[in-house]
Amino acid sequence: MHRYIEIKIEQGIEQGEFRSDCDPDETATMIIISLEGAIIMTRVNSNPKYIQQTVKYLRQKVEALKN
């Protein structure tokens, strides 16, 4: 999964969709870590708000990476 996200980010940089200073490896890692943490929190607390908050946060971060 990490490599797939990393490749998509690399393609986005090459196509001018993402800023050139975006680190694909670091960004993919943070996306996966954030989602995995949200999944754990959701299961432990039986509350989907952690997934919802994380998805909202990640959308904002991805938007900030766009050109």
C-alpha cells in the first residue's frame, strides 16, 4: 500500500499536480500511519469519529500539497 501511494504522489509531482518539494515517501508514510492510528482508535473506542477526523485532516494536507 505504501508503494502504491508513493507512486501516485510521484506521478502527481511529474504531472504538476503536486508541489515539487513534496517528499513522496514521507507523505505516503504519514498517510498510512494516520489511517492506521485512526482505525485502532475507532476500534478501541467504538467510535467512527476518529476515522472521520483523520480523513478530513488528510484531505486538507493533500490539498496543501497541490500546485
